[in-house]
Amino acid sequence: MHISELDVNQLERGKKSACWLDISPRVEGGWWQLPLLTVTGPEHGPTVVVFAGVHGDEYEGVEAIPRIAEEVDPTQLRGTLLMVPVCNMAAYAAATRNSPVDGLNLARVFPGSETGTLTQRIAYWLTQKFISAADFFIDLHSSGIVGDIPTLAGYLHSDDDIDRRSLAAARIFGAPVLWGHPPPVPPGRSISAATDLGVPCLYTEAAGAGRARPEDVECFTRGVLNVLRYLEMIEGEPAAAPPPMHLLGDGNMDEVMSAPMAGYFRPHVELLQEVQSGQLVGAVHDPLGGLLAELHAEKDGIVIMRRGVHRVHSGDGLIHLTNRAE
């Protein structure tokens, strides 16, 4: 079935289903597709939408989503659960962040275009068919192969009613770090599309490194189930978790401390370490160990991202700092 024919409001009630949705023709024949898992309760209620695999080298959500579908009993669900375990199949097949078909980053082209490139079409249909239908939206990300980020739930931080609901759900999610972002959200993200549509949302990050750590898969699985309980879609109380470290910052990973030249990166700080302005946070060396450049913090802050792959090119992101919430 082509995704244009999908009507989530007409899904059969009280059952689980799994299917593939056609998106765009492939040059060699066949279709680029999206996998979809649905769980519908006997009666209509809130709709929660969960994405994973927006980047092709992030696997925690890909593993968590089938587990969530297995956990949720359709006869006991109030409402609808829609989950896309791999949003970017071309990038997933190549184990890359961006699509090898058009070179685009799916997380930068929302809400997309119906007549655009493959990545733009995926963003369009994800927005039109799923995000727009959601009463709450969750995007499961991690740092992928290159970066290193603590396991966290991110949300939009403001006094707006929608953002307050996002914060409440992010707390319930149960990640060890909570990261709030004052608006505006940088354009092109799935959460910016959700915000434009008035849909409360959260996203996640985790260590990544091309793997799916069991503790992160468990956190994401438990977190989505916690949100379903928070929305009274399934019975029970959200699973308890220790109070998170609460951080606040713009969340824009496109603007970070970058490598001034190619070389071998040696970090001098750990994740979630507090640093002072001017502090040495890393250095770039040549293969003989010679020092090429030092990186010093431009402000006080807490390390929220550190590059995990040591080989760097000029302009590669190395360190990102954020602030503790007051």
C-alpha cells in the first residue's frame, strides 16, 4: 500500500498489525518503504506516535519499538499507538547518518515535500500521516556512530501549555538526564514539525557508537510505556526512576566547538563534567603525537556531547556545552 492511502483513523480497532508502506520508486525497481507497527485499543482515545531510525546509524529505538509493541495488549489499550521503527531505510541500509540516495539529513528537512527528493518525501509523509495525527509524539534518537551523548530525554522549555505537557511527559519518561530547549526550535527537525502542528513531544539521545546498549534499550522501552501510562492509555503507574540531572540549552548540535584542522582528537573532559570558561577541553594531535591545536571552553558549562571517533577533519564537531537548569 502506498502511504498516501493510509488513514490511521480507519485502522481496525483492538488489534496489532505490522506492514510496509510504499514511499517512492527505486531506480532498480520496487519501492523505498517504511515499516509500521500499530496497536489499536477497542475504542478511540489518544494517539501516540513513536519514531526511530531517523538517522541510519542509531539503533536503540529500532530495537525498543518492537519490544514496546509486544508489551502493549490491544485489548487493554485506550487509543492508538503508531510506531515507525526505521524512518530512513536508505540510511539504515548503509549504516549512515544521512541518506546515500540524496545526501540529505532527514532530521533537517521536516516537514518535507511531497514532490522532493527521497528524504524530503519521507519527511513529508511522516509529518502528514503520523505527526499531524498525534496527541503526543516521541522521536527516539541517539548519538550515532560519531558522537557520545548521555542518555537523556529532551523537551521544549517554556510556559506554553503544550511545552508544559512535554516537560511533564519527559520527566515521566525516566531518562537519567533531562534537557530542556527554550524556543524557537531550529527548523527542519521532527520536533519542530510537531511544534508547528501544536503537538506536545519529546525526543531522546543515548551513547550510540553504532550499538544498542541494553540499558538504553530498556530506558527507551520503559520510557514510552511510562508516557502511555501518563496519558492513561494503559493501566498502572509509571515505573519509578531516580531524579534526573536537569539541564537547559538550545540543543543545536549543528553549532558546537569544532576541529580547527584534521588530526587525532584527544578529549580532556568527560560527559556531564562541569567546565569553566578558558578550561582546556581537548586537543588535536598528529599521528606522531605532536600537538596541532588545543581547544578551550568559550564559556562555563556542562559537557553534553563529546566526539567519540578520534579521527577528525577540519570542521568536525568535538564538544558541546550546556547549562544546568535553575
